[in-house]
Amino acid sequence: MAADQKPLNEVVFLTVAEVATVMRVSKMTVYRLVHSGHLPAIRVGRSFRVPEQAVHDYLRDSYVGVESA
């Protein structure tokens, strides 16, 4: 196990609706991110669960800073 990975019993999983709320986007946008592979998720039955840390990582990596002139 890598140093930055938690044991599975400590991972917090979010539903698609919860991810959409955190990111302030629609559920369809979250589904698109999952299906495109940009946001890792696991499938539980017909539902997806996204590790909370993956959401934070995605948002951090997607951040676009504005440089002042």
C-alpha cells in the first residue's frame, strides 16, 4: 500500500448527488466525469460511489489560477 493511501475501511465514499453538491455541478456532470475516467469511482449495484479524496484531488488538480498583470 502506498504511503498516501488509506485502508479501505477508512475511505469515505460519496454518492453522485453528494459529489455534485460538493462540486456545485449537476449529477449529469459527475456521471460524465466518472464515465470519462476523470473521476475514479466504484460501482455498487447500479450506483456509483466516489472516494472523497478523489473529489478533492480532482478539484485541486483542476484549479486554474489567475495571474495578475
